[in-house]
Amino acid sequence: MPALTAAIANLKGGVGKSTTTVMLADGLAHYYGMNVLVIDLDPQANSSQMLLTERGVQAASDQGKGTHHLLGDFVAGKPPAAAPFIMPNAVTLEELRVAEEHDERLGWIASLPSHPQLRLRELGLEEDWYSRSGTPTTLSAALADYFRKAFVPIQPLYDVILLDCPPHLSPLARAGLALADVFITPTIAASVSTWGTKQFSDWVGKFVTT
């Protein structure tokens, strides 16, 4: 059965999207024995850093892992395949490590991490695409199609896929949202945050779920 894909997203930054992503992954893996894949689409790489540490994020990039390398394959016109860019069993959360030491493993967390380099690669892609008379909408559709094909072969390996989305609607972010079965929108009790939540839910209702 294909994994359930959930996008953790809000147009407002600083509302706990990355923290929610990591805590959901931790809870689903540790308490429910699920195998979880965390896909980080945010160049800030906060969820990746929480899972891998700052040094681990750089090490993953040096090994050719991460969303910016997957995006590089799209730019180069290579066949869609996400598996080579994933860090399997990448979690460093204490509960799962202790469980592993006692041979009481339940679920695992794997990571398709982000890296600050993603921002530059995304900008370069947009400049090239638009220079050839492309539009943000056609780029978003092309990325969504590429990602969908890239993730189909690995979906049976996971119970849940969590997408940590950036706080904007760039073509890359929109492509990620197009893959989601459900949306989780964290917010805080402040008017600017709840306004961002309403804007996001209105946009999803109009452009994604219809």
C-alpha cells in the first residue's frame, strides 16, 4: 500500500512547521512502529538539522544526498528517482537510539534532507525556465510530475511520508503540495499567524484540492 503523504505547511514562518514535522516523525516511528520518510523542501533545512545535526546535513550533501541533488537531476534531464538521495535510518533522536541498543526497534525515520544550496539551485532553475518562456505554473506542474514519478517506487517502503514545506508558494513548494494526500497547518495564537493559516487553506482549497 502506498504511503500516506502529509504536507506540513503554512504561509507564515516561525509557527513550528519543522518542529511539528520532526515530532510527528518521532512519535509515529517510536510509539507506533511506523517507517517514516521526512522530505525537507525548505532551504533553511531546519528539520534536516534536527534529524541529522548541522554536520550531518553537510555530510549528506557531500555524499550526494538531499533535495537539491534531486532537483539537480531534474535540471539535467535525468530519469526521476528519489532513492539515491535519501539518508536511510537517518534519525538521531534519543528514544530510537536507545530502542536500537536494546534491539527493540519499532519504526525508522529516513530523511531526504535539505541544504542551503537548495535556494541557489532553485533560483537557477527558475531563471533558466523563465528565460525559455516558461511560467511558474508550468514549472510547478513539471516538478510535481517529476517528483511523483521519483517517489512512486519507494512509497511501499514507508507508512508515512512527511513534507516539510517552506513558508511560500514557489514552484518547488507548490510541486510538493501537489503530492500531498493531507495537509497539516501548524499555527500559534497570534493574529498574523492565524491569518497566514486562512490564506493557506483558502489557496489549497482553490488550487490544490479542487
